[in-house]
Amino acid sequence: MLEYYNYIKALHLIFVITWFAGLFYIPRLFIYQIEAFQKPSPDKEILSNQFKLMAKRLWFIITWPSAILATLFAVWLLILMPGWLEQPWMHVKLGFVVLLIAYHLKCHHIYKQLQKDVIKWSSGKMRMWNEGSTIILFSVIFLVIVRDAVNWVYGVIGILFLAISLMMGIKLYKKIRDKNPNA
């Protein structure tokens, strides 16, 4: 079975990438849908229906299947390489995976609300939520690539710096959009 390891790993990585693509784009569709509710009729209804359809297709044709397949291939890899479960970096990585799954499930909850025209988030808060998957992705990639070589203090400082930078970027972009709505 080890002769198939690289194929399984490749498939795992492909589905992780497509899963993240869905997680990057679905909050963006949520933002557009939230902003569409502020438009006058008939624009509100036309845009809302289009964004609902786009979100439904993205969520159930790309994101959910990718999440499931990435997870199945990951479990298969762990079955082939059980020693990884003894590695401290793997424990931290699995913690981030749990966080990613929680993020995914919260996105699903938001998706279901928006499909019913229930708006509980502002577009600004959704823009910040949109960065959650980015922070998880950076954390996991750096963790897997550098593994035990990373000093955890510097790693935590780096992730905090990334999060603060992303939030400052969102606030700056909001100021730019307030001055020029077409920016």
C-alpha cells in the first residue's frame, strides 16, 4: 500500500486546495448577498437569487465534496503512516484541522441563513470572517513545511502579525470604498 502513498498524498493536496478555494470564495458570495439586500427592488431580488444559486453550486458541488475527500485521503495517509500521530507538529496540525472544520460548519450555518434571507452579519464583519480560512491555511502550511524547526513563540507571533495585518487591510479598504464606492 505504501507504493500508492504519493498518489494518495497528491489527491489529498488537490482536495485541500479545492476545499480552501471554496472556503475563500463562499464568504465573498455572502458579502455580495448581504450587500444586495441593501439595494432597491428589483435589483435586490435579482442579485439575491443569483448569489443564492452561485453559493449553492459552489457549496455543494465544490466545497463539501472537497472537504470530504480531503479528509478521507488524510485519514488514509494517517493509516499508512501511523507514526505521524506521535509527532508534536501533527497534533498542532490536527488542532488546526479541527478549527478548519469548525470554520466550514459555521460557513454552512451562515449559508443556510442566507438561503432563507436571514441576514445576521454586516458585510464588514463578513469581510473579517473571510480571513479566517487564510489564517488557518498559513498556519497549516508553515507548520507542515517547517515542522519541528519552527520556534513556537515566533510562529504564534507570525500568525498574530498576519491576522493584525489582514484586519488593518480590511479597515483600509473600507476607508477607500467609503471614499470611492467603485473601488
